[in-house]
Amino acid sequence: MSQMALNRRVWLNAGKGAILPVAILLLVMLMVVPVPAALLDVGFITNIMVSLAVLMVALNVARPLDFSSFPTVLLFTTLLRLALNVASARVVLVNGHTGTNAAGHVIEAFGNFLIGGDYAVGIFVFMILMIINLVVITKGAGRVSEVSARFTLDAMPGKQMAIDADLNAGLLTPEEAKFRRQEVATEADFYGSMDGASKFVKGDAIAGVLILMVNIIGGLILGTVSHSLSLKDAASTYVLLAIGDALVAQVPALLLSIAAAAIVTRVSSPFDLSGQITSQFGSAKAWTPVAAILAILGVLPGMPHFVILPAAAVAGTIAWKLKKAADARAMVVEAPPAPPAPHLIGWDEVSDDAALCLELGFGLIGLVDERKGAPLMARITGIRRQLSRELGFVVPIVRVRDELSLGPNTYRISVAGVVVGEDEIWPEDLLALDSGDLLDKIQGRQVKDPTFGLDAVWIPPSQRAEAVVAGYTVVDPATVAATHLNQIIQTAAADLFGMDEAQKLLDALKDSAPQLVANLTPQPLPLAAIAGLCRALLSEGVPLKDFRRIAEAMVEAAREETDPVQLVEAVRQRIGALIVQTIVPVKMPLPVVTLDGSLEGLLNQAVRTGRDAVHPIEPGLAQKIVQAVGGVAGPLLREGRRFAVVTSPIVRRALARLLSPHLPDVPVLSFLEIPDGKPVEVVAVVGGENQHPMLETEVPA
């Protein structure tokens, strides 16, 4: 049985290889040997079907090189059409005196369809079609071919040099370089032969006009001289046959002209021509429109249904079989993998690559249930979109899952595997927040708001109106969890940013500023250093929205600094305007809290002495500074005022690291980060002369 299958495969391969030689021999015989009218009908319908298939393939390929057999297909279809023209011209001139059906039903139907009873109108309409094909489509395709070939051949040496440079730099393996060289050579061959291939279409259109004139003039002469027909009878018969013959040949020519305008020409390929044509025509997307168009054409009045409809059935059968085969292959590819054995443990069971994770107790599943509208999921999507705009990079997806170890109403938020937030919400109740100016107290479950730490109470929905009248701010459970998640993402933005995000920022910037990116990385700053700089900025609340400005600052700072810590400070000083505008609007003065001069000097000395220390400030003094700055910041933050602590560049980083755990919303700036034209309003001075032990605060009158 296996030997029989092998022999069958050998015969099939031999048969495929013999198709083209046999087809070419038949074309030559068609030009020389007289053929009956019925065979002409089959030939003309086959020509239309093949032309439609070529056009559909040309429209469905992803790139011109995907239809590399197009020039040869164009040659064979042109030969087929010319052979049919020669055969039909012979039949028209020999048997045209017998009637309008002398050359078959297809020519007669096309002639009657175009002429419509008026021979002059038919001739003019046909000439218009020829002008459209010859002057517009064919000429345009030829011009595009010439220009594309010129530019492709001019760019070929540069592409080859680029491949050699990438190979020498180790960016490509020898196999990849060889493949890319072959692709460049193939592309050059492809566009180099475009101009020649366009001549097929142009020559075919001119040949159609000449054959039309020969049929009309020769038919009138033969009809009147050889067959003793009157001029009127000869014109009524031979003009209809000539127009029908020309039209049935030029409709496929018009389709191929459109295809030639989209697909340029043939290129070299490792496959033989039969394999190229078989693989590239083996798509149901190409044959389904062919079957539909032929079916519509076959039911039109006056058309030879017994010829066109079987052709439509053939094309439909081909499309159905190809679709069935494609679906079978897709099922094999997309078949789900077999479930793992119970004794095997996969990596997905012991690792979790989600940067953001929201775990819910079983009582909160309704907040993410699609049947209930999934209110929490909609809010999470909105938060990610808004924060992505504010932070300047795409916030990763939040993985939401249930966790049986949690209480029924408990949720937990993790960032990079670290739990950073956990609280309880009641999905059927509402949270009433104490706004600080209540007219009345309402009864309920007393809690603290997880985001802002405000006094709050959980109440049933029936008490909503009462709580609003009493002065409470009422929010639903999904909003409570989403607001908490929003705050955590803003706080942990630096932990969500890595080298992949840095690379995406650079890729986006490369489209608008390629030279800037080229001067930034890999020299003087590698990708890891750029990601570290971005994380340092994000950790102190500096967004990356204007990454072009930040990248320019990195390039300038890298010329002067190599130490990572000092590099961050140098970048901050160059983007001071960006930092300040995140604190106050442009036209408002910047409220600042400053340090007394003597305290500033003491901190400068401490930082210089412990330059390599993480916290160079003496612990006792550090605690008093935190208390003093907190005493100033408390009233300002309760009033909703934004301000910054301003100090010297040497002290800024140490002071920011000291204050950030206690006052995360208070930015610490250096004098050099404030733009020269920005007005400043000193709202408080921390410390004073001889007051360091107590660090009393002086507030300007």
C-alpha cells in the first residue's frame, strides 16, 4: 500500500510539472489549427475566470513579492487571449457570412450586449474602454514600474552595506545575513523587471485595437466580395462579431491591467513556477469572489448559461475545498494542548509575571461579573488609560483574580509581587466619607477610607439621600477599590517601569527624533541606565510625558556626569520647568518651604561627610527635620495647597529620601531646578539661628 501511494505521488508530481509545457503547446496549436465555435466559448470563459482569479490574488497578497509568479502568469494569460483572438478572427473571417453565431455564443452575446442595436455606438463605447485600459491604467502602471525600478536599484548597494555592517557588529548571524542579502537581490530583480512586464499589458491592448480593425475591414471586404453580401448585411454581421470578439478579449485584459498596476513583476524564487502558482492560488479568498462573479454573470439574460454556470460551479468547488482544507489546518494548529499529568508541576503554577494584581474575596466577585456590568473592570480600564497619559508610559494590565484565602469582603493589591494595599469593602453598601463639615452624623459601620485615611461609614443604599444632606460624600464600592488602586499605581509608578518600557519610549521617540535617540543610546547611556533614570524621576513624581525633553536633558547631562546619582540631579536641573509645572500652573507663583541658612549649612556638611551613605543625616536631627517640615506641611495639605520644599542641590537628594516616607505628596526641589522667570512665594522657613536643637519654624507674617 505504501509503494502504491509513493507511485501515485510521483505520478502527481510529474503531472504538475507537465501542465505548463502541455498548456503552451495547446496555445500554439490554438493559433494554428482551426477550432470549432463551441471550443472558443469554453476558451473565452476560461480566460475570464483565470483573469478574475489573478486579480483577486493580486488584491489579497500582503506584499508584491508574495505573488512572485505574476509576470509569468501575465505572459501566459496574454498568450491565451491572443491565441483566442487569432482563432476567433479566423472563424469570423471564414464563417462570418453564415450569421452572428458563427464564432460561438459568447462572442455573439458580448457583441449584442455592447452594440445594443447601434453599431456606431458600439464601436465608440469599445474605443472608450480601450482608451481607459491603454492610456490610463496601462500607462500609469508602466510609469510606476519605471520609477520603482530606478529607486530600488539605486538603493541596493546601501542595503547591502547595511547588512554587512550589522553582520560585523554581531547584530546578525551569517544565516540571517545570507537570507537578507537574498531578499535584497530578489527585490532588485523584482523591480528591475517591472518595466518589461508592463509591456505585456500595453502590447496586448494595442493588439486588441489592431485585431478589431482587421476583423471589421477584412469582414466587410470578404462579405461583399467573396460571399456577395450587401454592405449593410456584411456590416450587421461582421461588426457585431468583431466587437464581440474584441470585447470578450479586452475585459480580461482590463482586469489584468488593474492587477499589473497593483503587482509589479516576477522575482527569483527557490520554487519552480508550478509550485509558485499552486501555492499562491491555493486560497479560498481568491476563488470565492470568482465563483460569485461568474454565477451572477451566468444568470444575466442572453448569456450562455450552460457554459458560465458550470465554470462558476467549478470555481465554487475549488473555493469550498480550499476553505475546508484551511479550516482543517487551523483546527490542527489551534487544537488545545493536552492537559498536563497530575504529577507534573508547570512554571505557570509557581510564577506570576503580572506587575499589578488585584485579588478579591469571594464576596466581591460580583464587582467583576460581566452579567452585572463589571463596574470595577470598567473603572480599572479608565484608571489605566488616564494614568498612562499622566505618567507618560503604558500602565501594565491589572490582573484581577479571586483569592479564597482572603475574607469574603477583602481585596488585596500587589505591585511586582509585593502586597502594598489591603482593605475591606461591602459590595451591597455605599461608603459615606466625612468631608469635615458635617451637619449631622449617620449610623453605620465606622471605618477609615483606604485611600485618604478619612473617617467614613458604610451605609445601605436606602440612606444615600440622608448622608448627602448631612454633608457626606457618598461613593460606591467599585469606586472605593478603584480609587485605592489609582493611588497605589501613582505611588508605585517607578516599580512598574522597566527596560521594556524604556525601549518602547525610545522606539516611539525614534519616529520623530531619530538623531536624538542615536546620540542617547547605546552611547553614552545604555538602556539599563536610561531605565534607571526614568525610575528615579517617577519615584519623585516626575512624569515622562515629555520624553523628548527628558531625553535631550539626558544627552546633555551624560556629557558632564558619569555617576548615576549625580546624573539624575543633572537631568532634574535641566527639566526643572517640567517638574515645577506639575506642582502649580504656569501663571501662579511657586509656594516653597525653605530651610534656614545655618541649618542648610549643617546639612551640607553632613552630606559631604557621608557622601556614600544612604541616609547621611544624623538620626536625631533627621527626626526633628521630619517633625518640623510635617508641622508646616500639615495645614497646607489640609487646605489643598501644593508646595515644594526647596534646598541646595547637594542636600536635595538626601532630604527627599528622608521626607518621602512621611510626606510622599511633598516634592523636594533644588534651587537650580526652579526656572529663572518663575515667581516664588515663601510660605515657611524651617529652623532658625541657634534653634537647631528644637528646629522651631518661622512662618512669615
